[in-house]
Amino acid sequence: MVKVIIIGSGNVAQHLIAAFQNPQNLGTEIELVQVFSRQIGSVSQLLDSDHITNDLDTLAEADLYIIAVSDDAIAAISSKLLFKNRLVVHTSGSVPLNALDDNNRKGVFYPLQTFTKNKAVDFRTIPICLESENATDFQLLEKVAKAISDKTFAINSEQRKALHIAAVFVNNFTNHLYQIGQEICLENQVPFEILKPLIAETANKIMLLSPEEAQTGPAKRNDTDTIEAHEAFLSNQNHLTIYKTLTQSIQQNGKKL
Amino acid sequence: MVKVIIIGSGNVAQHLIAAFQNPQNLGTEIELVQVFSRQIGSVSQLLDSDHITNDLDTLAEADLYIIAVSDDAIAAISSKLLFKNRLVVHTSGSVPLNALDDNNRKGVFYPLQTFTKNKAVDFRTIPICLESENATDFQLLEKVAKAISDKTFAINSEQRKALHIAAVFVNNFTNHLYQIGQEICLENQVPFEILKPLIAETANKIMLLSPEEAQTGPAKRNDTDTIEAHEAFLSNQNHLTIYKTLTQSIQQNGKKL
């Protein structure tokens, strides 16, 4: 049995705890033996209270400690662990492996997904990006990751940094474009609902086509009449700046090909 | 029986023809009696050849003529119709109702979706935006639209223009962000596949949460360390400009609230 302990009680920690507890993932040789949460109550709906501690000094012995806390707390919490030479990993996309304290063997266990409180996700479809200092630790991380997900990848710190930035574009920035779409609807008394099937299909398309193949619209067609009409319509300066920046970027792409 | 004729054979025309022919939509009182296509072969896989014409002068009599051609061809083709005072509509998001020729009654039948050749879409979930010059024509348009979709909306030309611009943001621009994500992956030898579950979940979230509620990431958190690290990492000047523009826009949003 591989014993796992999760340190943290936020969004990522809660989704990880739920994944390890998921009945469909039982029968694997992985056991979540304990969770550290400053507030016992934050995770008590997920597992029995005798498996929860709010005292780092009482952490049980385990094969893997997963620190799932906010980026700026990772280094501090890893330096407060009393044991040595065990495998300690964090779950962040943007923190390097070496931010972890030297007292223990280091690794990364980064599930690349956006987690929403109280919204279940199918963890088996979530890519888990793994990194370790040696091959034996990597095998252990892979075994644990495969217990909850069908998609595991070996990703080093530099690649993970690139992935995290790419994720900002396809997730954070995309969501901000949804918000601008909503603002334009509100300003013109049109229900934002009308755009939702389009949003769903835009994401759907990318599962089958490359972004280049899926690209459509006035910028792609170099339809300057429509582009000028849109720019004249946009009274919000911020919307206009973003419209121009992204239109130019799509047009430059066309020239590259 | 309401008789409908479709003029055009492109992407939108083909998906409309398929929707009217869909067995689940039979039993309604709508009949697609004819399709005009310059090349008979472009639509012959969708309906019997005796219902296809490549000669505008042989168009049958019908209650509704739907012109589904490229934006810049709508005015010309509407002026070539030999009959008068019938209901003629176009399917464009960006062309005003008045672009249609004065010889006939005008309207708009705009299905707001991105259509891909050879990729079926569930037309019943697609919002159809309707506009007409009078209430009787509107009722007819609504009857026809409801035969193929569960979502119909009365949208005037000004609102439609706003919707079309909002669609450029949530569809064309979003797809371009997917492309930048892919470029960053390629430059760093990371498979773009890893980002696809995140892309799907980002679109999924917006079905349940507002864009404001769904917004996460370094710009939202005002995490200047991460933002600076990302900006230092981006060697592609175009990616950097877009990163800065969208980050500032998200940060300004935070200040508004």
C-alpha cells in the first residue's frame, strides 16, 4: 500500500481528497491516510475526523506528502515539516521544484485544470504533470497519479512554467473575453444566454480541429469593412484596444502562413 | 404548409438544409421545397436533385426565401429575384435588414453559431435571431425557426450588430487565444493536448457561473510576481503585447467592482 497525505484544504486539496476517496478509484494500492487542514471543519465533509489533523507536528508517516496550498505558502510549509528524506511534492503550475525545502526529496504533482468550489470535475480526464529528482520517486508519483487520472505527463519545471502561461491564455484570458462579450450584450439589451451555445461549440471544435483550422471571422478573412464597422461601434476604449490588438495578431498570423 | 426556399450552398446553407430535412423536425408544417445552388453538386448529397436549381429565374413560389450566402453577395442576389412583395430574409450577423432589395418584404434569420464543414451540430440548441418589417412576417419567421430550433429571439439590426461583435470576442478571439496557447506549447516541447481538458472546463464553467464569478488567475489576484515572471518568459513580442493588454483589462475590472 502506498500511503499518501495531503497538506491543505483549499480548492485543489478538496478536489484531490475527493478523487482519492472516489469509490471508482478504490482497489488501487493507494491510501489517503491523513489530511492536514488548519481548520478541521474545512474538510470534515470529505473524510472521517480521525484522518484529519490541524497540527503539522502530528503528521503520520507516509510515502508521499502532497502540499496543496497557495503558491506563496509552499516554501514556508515545506520547511516546517519535522521529518527528513521523505517525498514531498507541491501542486502548483508556477512554483519551481526547488522552492521546496532541502530536508526532503522534492517533486511536483500538478493537476492542470481550473477547479471550482462545489462543482465536481471528472478527475480521470485531468492531466497530471509530474516532476521529481530521481526515477524511483517518479515511478511512485506516476503510480499515485494513475490511481486518480488516466493522463499523466513528465513535465520539468521550465516546461511547467510554459504550460502555466499557456493556461493563462486559454483559461483566464478566454474567460475575460467571455466577460467582454457579456458587457457588450448588457450595453445593447441582448441576453448573454444567446452566446452560450457559440462558446460551447468554440471549445468543442478545438477537440477535433487545430486552432489554425478552426479560425474564422473578419480578421481571418481580412474583411476590412466589417473590422472598421466593429471598431466604430465599440465605444468602450478598453474593448476597442483589445479588439484591435487581437485583430492585428490574427492578421499577422495569416501573413506568416 | 409553409413553403421555404434556401438560396445558397455554403456552410450555413448546408447546415440549414440538413436541419429542415432532419427527421426529428418532420411533422412540423414547414416544407423545404427548393434550394438554389450555383453548383448543383454542392448540395446534391443533402436533397433530391429535382428540388435543386442553379437558375434564379426558375425559383418556385414560396412563403419564405432564405438567402444564405456570403455577406457581400446578399444585396446583389436579393436584387436579382424576379418576383415582388414576397418575404426574403438573409442569415448574416453583420448585414443590416435594409441591405435587402426593396422589391420584396425584408427580414433576417440569423442562426448564431459557428458552423464547420462536415461537423454536425444540434440545430435545436442554436439561437436563431429574427427580424422583420411587420408582425405578420415575424410570426411566420418564428414558426419556421421553431421548426428547427428551441431558441428564437427578436433581435433588431442594431442589437444584431452588437451580438455579432460580442461573438467575435467569444469565438474568433477565443480561438486565437487557443492558438497562442498551442504556440507556447510547441516552443517548449509540451503537447497541446494537455490544455484541452482546461479549455473544455473553461467553457463549461460559464454555463453555470457568470464570467466575473468564473475569473481566476494572476491578473485577477493582482499577483505581480507571477505576472512579471510570465512577462519575462514570453520572448514572442506579439504574445507579450496580448498578455499585457488582457492582464491590464482584468486588473481594471477588479478596480471597477
